Amino acid sequence: MQFKDIYGQSAIKQRLMKAVMEGRLPHAVLLCGPEGTGKLGLALALAQYLCCEDKREDGPCGCCNSCRMSAKLVHPDQHYVFPIYKEKSEETTTCESFLPQWRSRLLKSPYFSYDQWNEELKSDNKQSIIYASESDEIIRKFNTKPYEADCKVMIIWLPEKMNETCANKLLKVLEEPPEKSYFILVSENPEALLSTIVSRVQRIFVPPIAEEDMREALTHLYGLTGNELADVAHVAKGNLVAAERIVETASDAKEYFDLFVSLMRISYMGDARKMKTWSEDAHALGRKRQLSFLAYAQNMIRENFIYNIHNKEISYMTSDESGFAQKFAPYVNELNIAQFLSELDLAQQHIGQNVQAKIVFFDLAMKVAVLLRKIKM
């Protein structure tokens, strides 16, 4: 992974490369920020740059033996720590056992979420973590001499998932690492880390990808153009993982939008017969998509409230959604926003508990009819 392969983040790329070239890179760096901004890709690129035999000001050479191994994620001086899971609580398992899955996932793309990683692991809904046994493996690897490069690099993805015992064991090596050893921590929730770890690293915030860079990424990855490109780039809010979800679920999103518009119009009319028909249509979605629709509806209510209070520049809706909001937004205001979200959340809970969907959605439609009449005069 080279810096040029990461979308946007030019200021951070330059900062990291300059620090390496001037010999000022701290031995422990914490790249933190929202999901889907390229933090893990930056960590991989920095590792390759550190190990490159012919560094240039604009990045690693990409040709030396070290760069070739880095590109395949098999460099002997680059190590990875990431959340895993155990079949049995008493077994001793480290990340080494999951390296094939890790390499496979990274070679597809370094832009992925914790949930997507759990799916890759096929963890059967078990939440992966970094176990205490990993700390001994990290210390062992750092106590050996480099094989190919003149340094060692340890990338820890989502250190907030680290077992507390593991985290405490790493404090000493983080404070006094062997010479020419680097830790690169990649976190989406640095507040969940031990304060003693945060105090031993240099924190670098990786912001959401700029919308112009998102457009370039989406054109390159998915061939998007025109309004579709503009909509996805805007709604994704600088998160390339979210953008991928939006592209993959575009047909679902259109169906959810139509269902939402229909609910609001029928409820406003107060037509009980049409409400019943609508609840049957919602029932036909199936439980998983019913939950997704209700999450979509909550987001639409929030976005319309933002639109209504004249903050259109921070409202993240597609052109179709914005077009509907022009007339609908006044019906979502300070008098009903909290109850709107509460009723949608309650419906989501009931669906999750397998309550009869037709009843849940008909009840929701009637409640929406009442809420739409709470308009500021």
C-alpha cells in the first residue's frame, strides 16, 4: 500500500512522509478518526515507507525488495495486531492464526468496518477482541532483530478492542521500545483507550474524506457519474465504507424512500384504509429490511428537522430526498421531533422482538398522523 493509493488526506500524507525523511517520526503514532477515512491505509503506507530501501519525498519507491513484500503484506519486519475471536475461552490464540483472512481482506481494500471484519472471520455474532496473549507475541516480535529492513513496524488496528491486561502489558514497550521500532495504532474510538496508552503516543486526527476526493474515489471504484455521484459523495459524509454501503443498497434505499413518502402522505390524509394497505406493504419487506427501513426513516426525520431549521448545508440527503423535504420539512419541528424519533425507535424495538409487523406498522402510521398535525404557527 502506497500513499498514492489512499484517497484524499494529502496534508496527513505529507506530514507523515516529511517526519520520516527528517527522522522526526515518533516511535508510537495514533491515527484516529471516523470510520472509512483511510486510517488503516495510511498505516500500511507508512509501514511500507519506513521499510523502503529507496525512499523518495513523494513516497516509497515501490520497486525494491522491501516494497514488493510490503505490497503483498508478507514483509517479515511488518507485524499486525487486530481483533480476533476464540472458539473456546481457554484456548490460546493470537492474530498469527488469522493472518490469511487479514491479508485477504486488506488486499481487497483497506477500507472496511469492524462489523465487516467480523463477517470475514465468520465469528457467528461473537464480538472479536485483542486478547491478553497478544501482548506476549508483540513483545517477542519486537525483541528480535529486523530481517530485511533497518526497522520494525507494528500496526495495531482498533486498539480500543484490546483486553485490559494486554493493554497494560504493552505500556513498558510503548514507553521504551527497542531502537528503530515503530508502533502505529489505528483507532476509531481513542477515548476508549487507557489514558496511559494515549499519553505514550502522538495522536494524529484523520478527518472525513473531502467531498471532492470522495467524488474521485467513487468514480474510480464504482464508475458513478452525474447526480448519482453527487448524491453518494454528499450523503456518505466523507466515509468510504458508508459510500460502499450506499452504492450496494441503492435499490433498497429507493424503496425505503418511496415507503417513507407514502407513510407521510397517507398519515397526513388520515386514511385508515390506506394505512392498513401501507402496513401490509411494510410487512412484506421481511424482518431484516423492516428494521433497515425504520433506521432509514429515523435518519430522514432527523435530516428533515435540520432542513427545517435552515441548516440545509449540513443536511445530508439525496436530490430526491431534498426535493421531498422542500414541502415536508415544516412538518418536522421542535414540537414533534423527539416523539417522531421515539415512536420509530419503539417500532424498531417491537420488530426486533418479533411483534406482529402489520400491527406495529399500522400503529406507527396512526401515531404519525397525530404527530404531523403538531405544526408551529
